[in-house]
Amino acid sequence: MNPIDYLRIEIKSYFSESCELLLSSIYAQNRQFNFYFKITDNYPFLLYLNWDGEYDRFTLKCLEFNNPERLNQLIADYPEKGAKSFNEGQPKLTVSFICYGENKLSVIDLKGISHVDVHSGDISGVKLMECVDPGRIG
């Protein structure tokens, strides 16, 4: 399984009510390196997964918005407007990492306060999801 598919599956498994946001067909010709996930309804947080396009380096962010209603409007605008819809989201936690394979992730950088220790060598996909879980972020 390629790293992008693995990480998308991990997000959807850990955040069981989540859904991946999809762009309209006008963006179909562009290579997509950014993936957005609504965690659950009426929740002011969104997950952002970025692949740098080379190797297996990724960034996973938990973005916070002013309120759930505003985020719902931005989500509705996303298919036609693209990623710029989410520019007002503030990173609550950002993890940069390398994906060596399933459950073999190595954290490069962490910005924000997490109550999950991710600095101890290889970590699992579940531990990465716990790190960016808004309910667990300090």
C-alpha cells in the first residue's frame, strides 16, 4: 500500500466519523498533494494532510476555526474554491514526519502542545492520530 493511502486509511479509522473532502472536477487535472478531513459534524477542527510530492515526507495539521458554523460554510465552498477556503484556520498542532511503511512513522518536527509522546523513534499511525486529536491537544 502506498503511504498516502495508508495515512488516509489511518485517519478514517481513528476518526471514525470523519470524511475526506473532495474537490470538484475543475481541479481533476491538478496533482493533489493536500488532503482535508472533516473530523465530525459541528466541530470547529479540520485535519490537513500534506505530502511534499517527493519521497515519503508528510505534514499533518489539526486546524482550528472560529466556530463550527463557519467551518461548515468553508467546507461547502471547498469543492469550487479549493484549499484557499481553509486559509483562516489556525494550526493547533502540526507534525512533520516520514512514513517508512505501515506503522513505521518517524517524527521530524512538532509544533504545538501535545500530551502524546511522539519523539521516541518510530511511532504507529494510531499514535500519530492521537497526537493531532483535538480532544487530546493541550
